[in-house]
Amino acid sequence: AQKITQTQPGMFVQEKEAVTLDCTYDTSDPSYGLFWYKQPSSGEMIFLIYQGSYDQQNATEGRYSLNFQKARKSANLVISASQLGDSAMYFCAMRPNFGNEKLTFGTGTRLTIIP
Amino acid sequence: SAVISQKPSRDICQRGTSLTIQCQVDSQVTMMFWYRQQPGQSLTLIATANQGSEATYESGFVIDKFPISRPNLTFSTLTVSNMSPEDSSIYLCSVGQAQRDTQYFGPGTRLTVL
């Protein structure tokens, strides 16, 4: 079984500052993928970034980077130079790399950017 | 990336009625999933929609309540049957890609049951 833990229910960050959203996971699968999604108030789930468990380097996508520490089973999302439009719910999720591709989600973090 | 559309985008329904939600993808995909997000909660997988066979339901979800069809590799429907206010949620379809480093969601259907 897989489990995702997000311990920050809410965060407030000043505009233009960097923010780190925490995510820890537990799995017995030898190979897996980790995902981050953004969910604005509209309800859509926007894919942000992916990290494979065997990837040597941390993933980056524009202002998003993933701080992957496999030994600690953590996959924190870092948003640089935050913007007002970053205010949303953020979900961490994982999926085994073999078999069914269903995602297991964490409980989410509500990020609010303060002008 | 796959482009996914859902219909309807939102609906308000009466208790005891049923609603069918459609999910259309612009390319053939192997796997399609249906998730539910209750108010203030995270996403929970309802079932995997299998093309040409019965859907695979997660614990706590049954076919009589959430019948699913998948007639081809680009389309699926989820029906929410005999609705109650507890069914008020966002329902999202998701597709698996050949490359494994992405998984996309449709825009969601926001359902309110009175």
C-alpha cells in the first residue's frame, strides 16, 4: 500500500518569496513516480512536476522544482519567486511504475500568497 | 499532452435522480480513471475504466451506485445513481499516458445534490 503525507494544511507566503511545500511518502514498490498538482478554486487539477524514483537529478519545471530525498522518503515542492496566481491547493501524489497507474493523493496544502 | 474534456462542467440535481458524466480524450489512451473529491477533501479513486470489460472498483464504491462505461479508447462515462446530498462532489476523469512521467486530469464536473 502507498501513503502520502502532507503536514501543512495551510501556508501564507509573501509575494516574490520562495516557498517549500512538504510531502513524505511510504511505499513498498521498488519503482514509483511522484507528482505535484495545483488545484485553483475552479477545481481543475493542473499537473506541475514529476519525479521518478530512479531519476538521478531533481526535477525542475520553470519556477517549480522538486527536492527529492529518497532515503528520507520526501518529495518537497519548491516554488521560487511566488506570484499571486500561485494561491491554490497543492496536492502531492504517487503511483507505482508497474501495474495499475492509479494515483494515491495526500491531503493537500492550501497556499495563500500575500501581496 | 492529452486534451481531456468533461460534460457537464457543473450541475445541480435533485435527490434520487441520476447524472451521467462524460469524459472525452483527444487521443487513444490505455487507462482512464474516475476520481471523486468531496468538499474540502483530497481525491479518492472511484474506479478504473477498462475498455471492453467491466470497470475495476475501489473499496467502498460499487457498480450499482457508480456504473461506468468505456466503449472505446477515447471515451468513458460515469453515472452517479440515486443521488443523495452526500454525493455532492467534484468528479474528475484522468488518463494514463504511454510515457509515465505525466498524468492528466479533465476539468472536472462539480455536482451539487439538493
